[in-house]
Amino acid sequence: MPKKTKEQKIIANYRKKLKLLQQQTYIPPLETTKPKIVIQQINKPIVQENESIKKDELLKKFFFQDLTKSILLIALIVTLEIVLYFVRIK
């Protein structure tokens, strides 16, 4: 294949720049659901306190569950490595 000429290189760079500019200037259409958002914001403070308490409790519960699972897995892996080490020695 023949090499590109200077003109072809300039044209290719120009096309790349145009493509980048078109991608940067693309603005997605805005949604028109503002009234629903306002209604939700008015009702949130009443329910938000109960939900935050529930979320905190759930986060603590899941944290301790994950912690115990992690500790068990680490213990199993370490014991497996110790067993394999002693099996190789014999």
C-alpha cells in the first residue's frame, strides 16, 4: 500500500478533529419531569427519618455479615495453605 501524502494526512487529522467536536457538542435532551421531583421532595422529610434509621440498621447488619464471611474465607484459605505445606514436606 502506498504511503499517505501530506494532503491526505491533513485531511485525516481534520476529520478526526471534526468528529471529536461533534461528540463534545452533543447535548442529550432534557427531561420535563420537574413537577414530579418537586412533589417527591416535599414528601421526603417526613419519611426520610424512618428510612435513614432502617438503612443504618441494614448497613450494620450487612457489614457484620460480610465481615464474618470474609474472616471465615480467610481462615479456610490459610488452613488449606498450611495443610498443603505439610503434605509437600512428607
